Amino acid sequence: MNVTLSTGPTGIGTRSARAHLRPGDQPVRPIPGLYWHPVAEPEPTVYEELDRRLKRWAVDDIALFPPEWEEQFDSFGTGRYMCLTYPDAASLEHLEAAGQLMVAENAVDDCYCEDHGGSPHGLGARLLMAHSALERPHSIAPYEQQWQDKLESEAPCRAYRSSMESFDRISADQVRDREIHDLARLHLGYLAEASWSIDERVPPLSEYLMVRQYNSFRPCLSIVDAVAGYAFPADLHDHSKVQQVIALAALATTLVNDLYSYTKELRSPRPHVNLPTVIGHHDQLPPEEAYDKAITVHNDVMHRFEAESAACLAELPGALTARYLKGIADWVDGDHWWHATNTGRYTLPGWLA
């Protein structure tokens, strides 16, 4: 497919990142009234080295993006993101594998779903092709090779394939299968949101919250064990209480993104559906009140996440359960801080004092 370049900042991970401060906009900082926990800043020498490794992989190994996108790739701050969200990482190599997966997910989103060549039309076929880069398809000669050649010609697919190979080196087979399943959930969420765009429909809040547990950070969250150098047993991971905690964490982190992305998404060439806009549309509220209610919804999700985490540990006591749940909570907290301090990417609505 031909990837077109839109006006303004474009590239892997930018996803409408037009965060130039406009009159009335506020510099990014923790959103007043938002429920969050402070985290320690990572060591700059670590995340700077991680950024160097990730860029070398993206440019030299898989030719992920054209030169026009280099500045935006650099400004995303993937290395710091990984250090903030995986403070228990076993090594720099473990962080690098997680960073490659996130970059690949952003590439699929930007180039297949969003404004950098993507479209809601025909998205299912593109996502299925991308997913087959994670799970090698098996056919017969010469068709199997033809499919492999097609995958190799697509930069997002090359990123998926290469990042999963790196993840294989640091993870157990059961965690690899878990990650592929979570990426399938992500793709399902992409398709649901594409249907809203095609139908020009704003979903009710109940549907929106359900879909945002699929189109979410879950593929990054659920691998905290692999990045920390251990494997959370499948029977524990698959327990309904653990699954509930992961789903709530995925939703909370995605709503954080909605809130911090709000102003830049208003400036996107293509309208975005996010938590404040859904609330404003269905509750007939002005933007300020809709945004305030969105903060309350996020806080309620966070409180339930913490309550269910405590209940999960009480039902499934043990050192591994405690470690895994702490890793999930650490990811939630680090994700918020990355959003709240990413001054190159986000601004806040002007009415926030």
C-alpha cells in the first residue's frame, strides 16, 4: 500500500500529534482532579541508550519509516516510556523487546488505521495480514512464499515479525501465545472503532468503555512478567479474577490517553471518538462539563481496578500473584506519568486552571 504523508507532524507513533500550543491551551501536566500515583523518574542514560537501540532497529534492521518521520519517531520517547512502565525489567534487552513491540503496534495503528495511509475501509484485510506476521501462516508452494513476500513488503508487518522474534528470545511460549491473543484483541478493537467511523456513529458510553478494553494498552500490560524475566503461570494468568484486573488496567490506561490526547485529537484531520466526546454527545454537555465527567469515569475505573486487585490477591495469595499485580499497577502509574510529562506531544484544554 502507498503511505501518504499528511500536513503537519506525521510518522510512527504520532497519531495526530499536532500538539502545538494554541491560545487558551495549557502546558501538559497532571490533570487537576485525576486520580494517579507518583513514580520515580528513570535514569536518562538508560532510556537514551534504549532509544538508540530502538532507532537502530527501526531504521537499519526493518526500514520502518521514511526520513520525513525521523523527528517524530525520536520525539515519542519510547525508551523513557518503557523505563517508566517496566521498572522491574530484568535487563536492557528485555526493555528493548517490549519497546519494539510498542513501536510495531503504533506502526500498524498509524499506517493501517489512522491518518498516515490508513482508512476504516478495507481495514479487516490489512489487520489480518498484519496479524499473520505474528503467527506464521502455513499453505502450499508457491502460495505460502507469495504471502511471505507480501508481508516482507509491508513495513508494519516487518515490525510485527521482527519484534515478535525479539520477544520470543526473552519470553516463555505461554507468554508469547498470550501476547498474540492480546494483539488479536487489539485488532478487534480497531475494527469496532472503524465501524463507528464508517457508520458516522458515536457509540453509547457503555459500548465505548467495552471497546476501549480491546483497543487498549493490554498487549503492553499483560507482559510485565516477561519483561521482568519470569513467567506468570498460565493457570493464574487465566483466572477470572486476574483477567478482570488486567481488563480494568487496560481500560484505565486507555482513558488516560483519551484525556491527555483530547486537545490534539480535536485538531486531527479525521474526527476522533474519545471519552469526553462520547459523554458530551450523549449527555448533551458542553466540553468543560463532559471533560470533568470523563475524569470522574476514569477515577471510578481506577478505584475499581485497585479494589479488584486487592480482592484478586486475597483469593489467589502468593508471591508470584503479588509480583504480577504490582507489575500491572506499576505499568498503570508509569503510563500516566509519561502522558502527564510528554510536553512535546500533549497539551491540555485551556479551561483547566
